[in-house]
Amino acid sequence: MRIISKLLKLTSISFILLAMISCSDDDDVVIITPDELNIVETALETPELSSLVAALQAADGDLVAVLNGPGPFTVLAPTNDAFSLFLTANGFASLDDVPTDVLSQILLNHVISAEVSSSALIGIGSGYADSNATGAGNSPMSLYFDTSNGVRFNNVSTVTTADVEASNGTIHIVNGVIGLPTIVDHAVANSDLSSLVSALTFGGNTTFTDLLSMPGDFTVFAPTNAAFDAFTNPNSNDIDNILSNHVIVGATAVSSGLSNGYVSTAGMNGDGDALSLYINTDSGVTINGISDVDKADVIASNGVIHVVNTVIDLPTVVTFAAADPNFSNLLAALTRSDQPDFAGILSTPDGTSPAPFTVFAPVDTAFEALLNSNDDWDSLADIDGMLLTSVLQHHVIVEANIRAEDLTDGVMPATLEGDNITINLPGNDGNAAKITDGSGTSNIDIIAVNVQANNGVIHATESVLIPDTTN
């Protein structure tokens, strides 16, 4: 019998070889060998993934066809038990009760359009991947992974069986359904943001978590644990207001859409005016000149997180003079060694005299025009010290936070230098207002308004204001 068995095997092998040889010269014939199952077929053959198969069939978007495609895909495949827990936790009696559009997005949040092995994830340690779900701003939803204790996703789902190979990708079987993350969910999931979460929820405070869990568009600049460790709160500012200063409400500002300029935050000054935030994209993304974005575009269902390396304290007017490159000449003048401590004075906290301030800040081209007006001035260093002091003081109004909407036509506020300036509405070429300085020069346009600091407000001017030097 053993001989017969061996003969039968040899006969079968010979038949296959003959068939292959006979077809080798026929270009129209393709030899088909048994294929590995694709992702959908593998799920169909795996009893503990029957709920996943049912969900794929029920969801919008013909996801079965998608995952039958060439890929490659990585699918985080929740077990039947995981789906049961998901349904119970969300008040659904069955998959039929889950809105099919929502179900589609949840399932797509388990799909990565790349083949990612568990060893690759472990090699990286932790980080973010783009899922196929659509997050805020129509960007791919971010998926956080951490391999410090198994392989976990968004801190809610652990891989129980890794690296199930399919013809069009890889399946990792997981023990939890991964819902669509809010900004709060992402912050909680990332252990390097635990200090931020602690600050947001200190003393049982739910204001921030309630807000950032709501539908809507938010941009959050999220300091790392190391950033909080280094932060000393030198001005004893209100912590909740500092945290609010990291939040933009009403916009999902992904990094590709950022450019140099100001945005308003949820932080407020003492009058309830929204604080400004200066974004510089000349080299990476820097906020208020002090905080760099280390990890951009963590996309949630309701906004985006940019992880930053420094806590962004409440800004003073000096903060913006230092952060905005359009004010580099102004900053150089304010900090010239023979000048009063303008930086110290203009950093005075709100509520302490002479704060708050209204500063009319000449842009760099304004100082260039000033130097060109005098043949003896090749640089700021050539301007007489006492004259420079008077000129700089002529741009500052103390103990008043005068925003553009507070200006009235013909108002003549006194400056720190002593002379008055006259403000007329409107300005030229659509600008909000124009100024007549102490020397009598008129039609000086205010070209940008309401750069709001915690201790005052800045309005940018097209020219340097000159006091009356005849007195």
C-alpha cells in the first residue's frame, strides 16, 4: 500500500509538471495557483469576527467592496465581544440601531491604508497613524498607538491576535471598538499629555472637557508633560485662562493652512476681550515666539491638536513685539541699551499701574522710512537717545486698553511722552483709522488693529509717530 501511495503521489506530481510544460509556450494561458484569502474572506472564515462582517455589510460606503480591493490595508478587527460591549455602552440594542453613516466612519477608523505589522509598531513605540475615517476639516482621523504595555490604540483597544496575514494586507484582532475620538479622547490617550489633562480637570473642573468634547471646530495647542514641568507661571496668571489661551474656537487649523499672522483664542483679558496668538511659519510652526509645534495635525472628530514644547503664557504687548517679525525694528528700538526699560514697563501685569497699555506699533517699513528722512541716520543707532525715548513714548497710551471699536472720530488721547495724538475715522484705503501725531503729520494709517495682549492692545501703524519737538 505504501508503494501504491507513493506511486499515486508521483503520478499526480508528474501530471502537474506535464501540464505546466505543455502550457509554457502558450502566452494566452495563465497558471492560477491557490491564493491567500483577502481581508474580507479572512474575516468571513473567522467566527469571532462575524459581528465585524455584519457591520461591514450594514455600513454605508460598500465597505466590503473597499476591503476586497487591492490595498494594502491594515485592519484593526474588533471581536464579537468587542462589538457587544460597544453596543451596550452606547445604548444600542443591535447593529441595526447604529446609524449607517456613523457605523461606516467608526469602521473606517479601524482601517489604515498601509500594511503595518505589530513589529513595526513596537519598533516605533508610540505615535499616530492616519485612519480612513474622516475627521474635522475633512482630514484623515488620527489613530494613536502605544506599545508600552501590549499594542493599544487610542488607549481603548488592545491587540489580542497580531499579524493575521491576508492577500491585501494585515489584520490585528482587537478587544475593543475604537470610537471616533474627540480632542479630549486624544489628549487622554496620549500619556505625554497627562499633565495637560490633569490641568484641564484640576479640582473636578469639567469646563474644558465638556467644551472640547462638543461637536464643532477647535484647534488646541497641547503642551507636553515636559513643557508643564518647565513652566513656572512667572506672572501668577490664572491657570484656566492660560489653558484657554491654547484653544482656538470655531476653526480646525491644520498645519498646511497656517501662515504668519494673528488668531484669537478662548483666553481673555480683564475686559473680556479675546487674547491674540501670533503664529509664525517661517521655520516650522512657532506660537508667540516661544512655543514650537513638535507634532502637528492630530485630527479628532471635532478639531485638531498640535503638540507644543512650551506652555503659552498669557501674552504682554512685549510678547507680540518680540514674536512678530514685522516689529523687529520696534523691538530693537525698545531694547536699545541707552533706553529706559521699555520691555519691563510694557510687561507690567494688567491691574498694576501703568497697565493696561494701548500701543501704536510702527512696522519695520515705518522705521526704514524714518531713517531715510534724515541723512545722518543710517541705522537706529544713529538716532539721539533722548529723541528716541520721546518718539517711543509717543506711541504709548497708559492705563487704557483702547480697541478699534472704542475709537471715536476726533479723540485726542495723551501719550506717555506727554503730547496728544488725534485719531480720525475712518482711515485711508479701507483702514480703520488714521492718526495725526504730535508734530502735526496727518493721515498716518492704522493698518492692523486689535492685537490683544493680557495687559494691553497693539495697533500697527504705517509710519513712526513723531512728537512735537519744538517745545
